[in-house]
Amino acid sequence: MNKSLDELVNELKKKNIRLTHQRLKVLEYLTNNKNHPTVDQIYRALKEEVPSLSKTTIYNTLNYLSELKLIQVITIEDKEARFDADTKTHGHFKCKSCGEIYDFDIDIDLSTNNLENFKIEEKIVYFKGVCPRCLSKINNN
């Protein structure tokens, strides 16, 4: 589900999770920026506003929020983790040209008929290709 910052903060309060300034700023950034940021992008965006913020704090915060199922980790590429505050079931498309990641709704049945004795914790759908913006640039050259 795509939750607001207030809803996520309330969930943290219900679970008696300490709401540090740094933790709140990372969560706020994720809910306000739907660009599936990396740790480096979050750090660069927040370092002036929160000078005491470190990459380690961001990693720890994101890992913790992921464990709590308040955000999801997107690993389309092996060496690149991105983060998404939208936890509803949806797919991701990564443009091979510009690197942008786009959300898309999934309207297919992700049936699991052969896994009846398994506990499914995640269903992940990733597509890779070229986005319309990059395609138009390629076609115009």
C-alpha cells in the first residue's frame, strides 16, 4: 500500500519504534520522492539539512524499515539497491538507457499453484528495456 508519511509514523509509534530526527527525515524523503532512490541519493539530498546524518545511519534505517515491511528494497541490478515507500504489489521497469525506474500496476495472475506447501513472502516483477523518453531520443538521432 502507498502510505503517507503520517500513516508510516503512526505505524512506527504503534510498534514503539523510536522516532529519531534522522529516521523521520529518511522516511519523509522516501514518501516524498517516488524515484526509487539509492542510499547515495538520499544522503546527498539530506546531508545539508541533517549534517549529523551518515550513510551508515541511512543504511541501518532503510534495513530496519524494510524488516518492518514499511518500505521495500528494489534490487534490479546486483550491485544497486533502491528503496520504495510503496509496498503494494506492483512491478518495476528499469530503463537501460537513462537508469530510471518506473512503477507499473500488475494485472496478471501471479498464481502459485505449484507452491502450496511454501510460505511466499514476496512477489517481485522486474522488467528492463528502454523508456519512451529515451526511445524518442534514439529515434530522433
